[in-house]
Amino acid sequence: MGDDNFEHLERLVTELGARGLLARVVRTQSGRTFVRVINPDATSLSENVTCRPAAVSEVSAWWYCWSWGDRMHTADDPAGAANKVARVLAVAGE
């Protein structure tokens, strides 16, 4: 899981940055990796995004997931995932 997971997360960081969000890959001491995303215009608006492999029988091999574990978007489309995160972290009225 390691390298594929990290590469998917790095691509998401790039897309989130293009949308004006602060994002970086965090690797915990236990080896867990996730993207920490913050809206720089409202730092209380933040999210942690993980990336997990799907079941073997599924078409898409990897999924970006919200911090609570629900699937957000397929990892083969980091731009689409970044759009969803940007909408969730947007300041009302933007």
C-alpha cells in the first residue's frame, strides 16, 4: 500500500494547492499517511484525506476518503477529489 498511497496523496496535494488550499502529506510514526488540508482564509476549516485500496473486484483500485472513512472520490482523478474538498472547505459566500 505504501508507495501507491503516497503517490496518490502527492497528486492530491498538487491539485489542492492549485485551488488555493494549504495541503501537505503527513506520515505518522505508525506509518499512516494522509493529506492535511487547510483553507488559509479560514484556518478552522480543515480536513484530513486518506487514500485506500479498493476491493480487488472493484474497477477503481484506490479511493480518496474523508476523515470519517467514507469514500470521497476515485484516486485516478485527483482534480475531481480536490474540487470536492475545496467545496467543503469554502467560506460561505465564496
